[in-house]
Amino acid sequence: MRLPAALLFLCALAAHAEEWNFTVLLDGDPIGTHRFTLQQDEAGMRSLRSEAEFRVRLLGVPVYRYRHLAQERWSGDCLRSLNAETDDDGERSQVQALAAEGALQVRSPQGMSQIAGCLMSFAYWNPAIRRQDRLLNAQTGRVEAIRWQRLDDASLNVRGQPTVATRWRLTGTDRPLEVWWTDDGRWVGLDATVRGGRKLSYRLP
């Protein structure tokens, strides 16, 4: 039986799509979600949609809200375009970037800037990020000088199963992060110490 052309197209599209749907926890309590959807077209260009929403409550009353939506286009490991909007507890920002003439043109709350060469955002879904020493912050539009340090492997709960994962520490940002990948490069978790010494975690449910 031959499948309709439209169904074949959808099947091909699904084969080139990947999704990370993280539960976000603060000191072990769920406060929201952050979903990443990655698709690749027949020409090898990749597009990523990143959508986050957090809400922290105290005695049932919301005391902090965060929303972030970003659309990215990639050629290989180089960011080609970005359109991001963030609402950080009422403080709104927008960052746009477009590759042209060997550089990335970035419009942010700080104004216009031009960044030469191949640049990545904080694209933890791509293990090539561990070879970078600078990254574009999609929330602020700033290029941040960063460093990676390999830590000891450890067990992490991934979709309900204990999983041995490689752990890397990222420094140079406002707050150090620890990012988790499996041996084959799949991103499976993130931990950060945030304001007040509290622990923010991303986990795959």
C-alpha cells in the first residue's frame, strides 16, 4: 500500500525532529517547564524553538514569573538567526540576530552590535557547545566569555530511570551551571545555583 505524499512528508519531518521537555524544579519542587523542539530540513538547516514558563509561589501567592520564547536557525554549529522575547518578572526584553557578511548582527536592549565568526547561543542540546569559549545570551544579547570543566560522572534520574551521565561545569556566566549529557551526547539535565542560594534544576520527566 502506498502512503499519501503528505503523510510521507510528515513522516520524514518527524524523523528529523527532536524534543526536550524539561520539568523545571526549584529546590526539588516543580515551578514550570522548558521545552526545546529541534527540526532539520532536507538541506541540513536546523531550526529550534525554545519555550519556557516558570512561576514561583509563596504560600500559594505568585512571587516570581518568567517567560521566554526563542526561535533559532542554525547552519552546522553556527547560529544564523535568532528572535527571542523574555519577560523576567515584568522586565521585558527582545533580542534579534541575523548572520550577514561573515558576522552576526545583533539587536538587543543595549543597541546594535556585530560579532564576527561562527557563534553559538547557549545551545545545550548540541554537545559541540563544550568546545566553545564564548556564547550569545539570547535573553540579554551579550556575548559571554565562558569556560568548561569536566567533572566526575554521576548518576542522574532521566525519565524515571537512573542514568550514568557526564557532568560539565560552565563558568563565566552570572551563576555557574552544571550540565549533564549521556556518553553519546544527549542533553539530559542542568543544575544552577540562583538567588538566595537556591537550586534550579532541569529534569526530563
